[in-house]
Amino acid sequence: MAMLTRARNGLMKISETIVPPRDARAFEVPAGHFFRIASIEGPQVGDLNLWNAHDLSERFFSGKTRALHATHVTTGNQLWSTLPNLRPLATITHDTLGWYGFDADGGGVHDVIGTRCDPYTHRLLSGGDYHHCCHSNLTRALASARSMDVREAEIHVHDVLNVFMCTGFTRDTHQYFMKASPVRPGDFIEFFAEIDLLAALSACPGGDCGAEHSSDVARCYPLKVEVFKPANSALLGWQSPPRNAYPRTHGL
């Protein structure tokens, strides 16, 4: 973290992506670069997927990230990849909502306990179809980025980092809850790409997720993604983490 903190000085922005409300966009981040997800117009939650840019089978593993760190992540925590790779995909280097901690209800920000809103659960609960759930948004974004059929892309969409989302478990029944996010324009969470990343971010149709969800009723806002290159000398000696060394023999 000391090296990454020093590397944050003198960053040069090389790209910017605006994610429209109730939609998603894909973007790439080279290893050794930083990227920020920022609130720009109003309180808005984002759902983030990460893949190895060269191998979509290696992707973000929210359950292992939760086990190694906590239910909610912040500066210094890492986002881990699926087995058999199990290595850091990204490290959180700055979080302007790090002050929030856990509130009186047990709610925290940036969770890895929820999944993502999806049209299958929406159909199950309401009987209707809604095509701008985060699962669908991420699927379309990946399909577009990799020129894939939408059904082929869907199998690569996975449980997310719920960026800016305020969630927890009720104290009496231990059920998952959502409440309005404290995020405001100017807030951001920043990551360091440990390997070459393909990412997709959905601006959730729930807006700040404090009221309506998976509908066109909630007020929604765009999100901004910025990618930064550090100075050439900032990461001397750093290299991408290798895939996990376990030989995959499983006792045989």
C-alpha cells in the first residue's frame, strides 16, 4: 500500500467512460494502472464485474473476497479471482466513503454480500419482465465489448461488487437489507489493476437503492469511470501476481 500510495501522485488520465442510468458499459484497464468509479450528478449505486482481459474464465470471486476481507470492502482490501487462479485482480487504493464504517442499523458501503438485480428474480417475484436489471445491463455490455451473442456473454456475468451500495443484515432476522446510499457527487472509489482487466459497470435501476428497485420509478444518475496511468518510475519492482501455485492434483 505504501508503494501504491506514492504511485497515486502524478497520475495521468488516459480514458473516461460515462455509464448511463439503467445501463452498463465495459472498459479495459491495463495491469499497473488505476481506475476510479465516481458519482457525478446524484446518489447512484453501481454493480461491478471484473475479468482477466485475456481469459474470461478468471473473474471476480465475491465470496472469497468476503471470506478474506469482510462483508464490505474499502481501502487496502483486494478483489480476488475465481478458483483455480485465486489471486488479486485489483486493490482498493482510495475510498471517499471510507468514513462511513457501519451505521446504527449495521449497514455499510461497497458490499460483497449481495448479488445483482436480475430479470429472473424479477419474473419470479412480480410475474413481469424488466430488461434493465444490472444482470442484463452487464450482459449487454460484455456482449458488445467482445462481439458475443448475448446468451454466450450472460454465462460470464457474475456476482458483483456493489459499489456505493449501503447494505447489511437485520439484527433480528438476519435478512439482507438495502438502504439509501450516502454517496454524493464527487465521491469515488479507486482501484489498482493487478492484472490486465476487462470490467463492466452497471448504473443500477434502483438509483440509490433506498426505495424502488428494478423499475423506471427510482431516480437514477450516470456514473463516471476514469483510467489513470502512473509515472513510469512509480512501480519499480512491481509485477502482476501469478496464478495460485496449487498443482490441482486434489490428492490423486
